[in-house]
Amino acid sequence: MSCRGVVNEGEGKGKCKEIYEQSSHNLSSSSLKSQTNKFHLLTLYEWLRLLLCNLHQVLLGTKLSLLFPLVPVAILLDQFHLGNVWVFIISLLGLAPLAERLGFITEQIAFYTGPTVGGLLNATCGNATEVIIAVIALWHGKNNVVKYSLLGSVLSNLLLVLGTSLLCGGLAHMKKEQKFNTTASGINCSLLMMASLSLMLPLAFKHSFIHGDATVSVLKLSRFTSVIMLLAYGAYLFFQLSTHRQVFDEGQETEDEEEEEEPCIGLISSIIWLCAITVVISVLSQFVVVTIEDVAESWGISVSFISIILLPIVGNAAEHAGAVLCALKNKLDISLGIAVGSATQISMFVIPFITVVAWIRDIYMDLDFHLLDTLILFATVLITAGVLQDGNSNYMKGIVLLLCYFIIAACFFLLQTPLTNEHEEVVIREIVRAAIPGPL
């Protein structure tokens, strides 16, 4: 059960369930009557009803459905070259409902695959938008955009989403103190500390290097560290989904007893929708990555501010709203699972995964996130760990996290990070290629 989707349940869901039951009944009765047929197909009318039901649930089953028309608008703007700024804005807004529906579809598939596979699927697809944007930026050689967008997702989840959830939950339940599972949050904080260490070491190593250029050594250290981080995240998934599943399910038992959901659409339909939505997200992400530097130059703000602040807020708006709704319902464990769990996934899986993908594709990508970004990440993890250490929540903790986020946002707004220096990237690549024969 999840509060993160902004889905309009009720009448539409009941109608879909009735359609599936009727279709199954018609299928079985017809098969008995016509035993000579090897295969039985639903009537055209029934297929149309199922198709309309799918369209209703996927496209109209969210309050963000009003933003779906922006998807074809963004494609038309790009095709007719009507301005990169408008392409960026429309594409960014169009990603919001797509990201929310992607989460909804993975939840539907989880009904059929079982809790373990479903949990793994949600862990894999939970930050699909960030992964797609990072991969496309990597393909275009925009390493800074890759690092900024992933860092921004972590900061947004730990400070903005978690802070808003604790603030709203605390104000809604001022007469009683909200509590959450300290074991699960403690494990996530430990992994976040490990991720911070993994990003600090390449930076410290580079500044401690005495003889010659440290570029090659930093790259080797980054690749080794990335493999270790992926192994650690794999162990975490096994710990969460297998050996200690009860620890993470503890906070959701009450919710499961209160209501029991059933799938709205079929397994095959869910898989088809998953593929289709992923393709559309890839298209819009391509527009965002290609136009981001033109937008930064046009608006007079830095690429770092757009990548770290704007992209995560808009891209994960629906997921963020879900975390706040859960906090308002006094289900803080689910809010923490969305906010802190998502930050853990990005830092321990997505960042090293992108580094390994770059290694395979002969693209230079290391874990050196520069001094300011690394210090901000480390401080953010420390503050979050301090807020979550006692298992109690109140609105003051939310205020502290939100104010920290606003300070960081102001920092990156004032920091005029230069656009990607293509000459510098070429020089670094040649240095590494000379030192490491064959693929990078």
C-alpha cells in the first residue's frame, strides 16, 4: 500500500473491476460452449471496454492528468523549433504526470508479481525519471548536469520532501507526538553516510595527490568505489526484501489492515503501459537535457540551480505530494520510505550505476562532485541523521530541514557555475586514454 500516488480511486476503479470480472465470465462460458476452438478471443466490444478502462485509469486516474496535453505540445515545439526555453518548460511540466503514472503502473505490476519481486520492481523504477535524465545527459557529454541532477534529487528528498512531511504531519497532529521505525531509518542513514564517504574520498584523494595529474587515479578509485556501492545496495535489498522484511513492513501493518487494494488493470496492460510511459519520459528528458544550457543562459541563472533545484522539484512533484499526504494521515514510516528511501536509492544505486554505465560506454565519469557539492551533501546527511535519531517527529524538525534547503537553494542561485567546458572534457579524456589503454 502506498500514499505516494495521487490517484482518484472509487467509481472508476469499481467499474474497471466489474469489466474485468464480466470479461473473464464471458471468456469461460464461451469456452465451454465452443470447445472446438483452440483459442478464444474477447469480442470487439469487450476489448473496447477494457481499452477505455485502461485509458481511464492511467490517463485520468490522477489529479495531474491536466498536464498530459503538454506532452504532444512539447514534441511539436521541438519539431518546429519554436524556442528552447518553451521546449524546456513544457517538457519539464510534462514529466510530472508521467513520473507519477510510472509509479502507479509499477504498483499495479506488484499485485501480480508478489511482494518480493514487487518491492524490487518499485526499488528499480522508483527513480526512473532521474536515471533516464542522467543517462541522456551522460550520452551528451554533460557530466555536470548528471552530477547536479542526482545531487539535487538527494537534497530534495532529504530536506524538501522530508521537511515538508514532518512539518505538515506535526501541525496536523500537534496534540500527540508522531513516531516512526528507527531501525529502518537508521539503516538508510548508515547507507547515506557510506555514500557521502564514497563521494568525499575521490575529492580528498585528488587534493592529496602529490606527483603528477590525479585524473586517472581518481577515475580508477571512482570505478572501484562504484562497484562496492552497488554490492552494498544489493545487500541492502536482500536485507530489506528477504531476511528482515518484517522490520520495514512494521509501520505498514496498520494501513494494510484498514484497507486492501486490488489491481485496477491487468498484468499485460501494465507492462505495455510501463514501456510506453518510459519511452515518452525518455523523449521529454532528451528535450530537457538538450535545452538546459540555453535556458540557463536565457534566464541568467546557473545550470547548477536548474539541475539541483528545479528538475527534482518538478520531476518528483507527485511522489513528494504522496509523502506529505502520508504524513498528514500519521503514516510517517511510509513518508520516510518515500523520502529517505528514495535518497538512499539515488546515492547508493543510481550514482554508481551511472558511473559503471559510463565505464562500459567508454565515457569519462568519476565520483568527484567538487568541493561545495560534496560538503553540502555530507552536511545534509548529518542533519537528516540527527533529525531521525530518536524516532519521534514534530513540526520544528520539519522547519529546520526546510530552512536548510532554502539556504542551499540560495547558494546555488547565487553561484554562477559556468557552462560545460567542452575543451576541458576533451583534455581530461585524452589524459585518461593515454594512461589507460583500450576503453576508458
